[in-house]
Amino acid sequence: DGEGVGGQKLSALELASEQNRLWPTLTKEQQQERVQKEESTVFSQAIHYANRMSYLLLPLDTSKNRLLRNTGLGDVESVSNSYVTN
């Protein structure tokens, strides 16, 4: 919970160090539960990161596509396809 000796706040590294120190004293079930929670957290962060990267690559503002179509600068499908393939 982030509380150290004497009520002092622990940094993330100090907390991780303490958890590593206690690891051998945990039961197999507790160890497995912590492994699953960590994997779940890492997986969630990876999905979140991938979603953010895809938002950067895909055009979200369709008004730009309408502008291209109306001015004849290119068709919308080739513009959006170039975003995906590049």
C-alpha cells in the first residue's frame, strides 16, 4: 500500500524491492495470483498503447476527406489506404 517503516511513503522502486524480498515467503497461490495480475496489467497497457498508436495513424476527422473529394485532389479511399499501408 506504499507505506514504509514509520509511516514514510515508499518510492515505486523501494516498493518493488520489498515485494521481491517477500516473494519467497509467499505461497504458490499468492505467487500465481501476483503473476496473473502483473501479466494482466502489462497486457492492458500494451493494448492501450496500440490503440493510441492506431489513433495517430488513422484519420479521425472526416471533414478532411470531404474536402479532398469536393476539390478533386484525390479519392478518399486511396488517402485512407495510404495511412494504413504507410
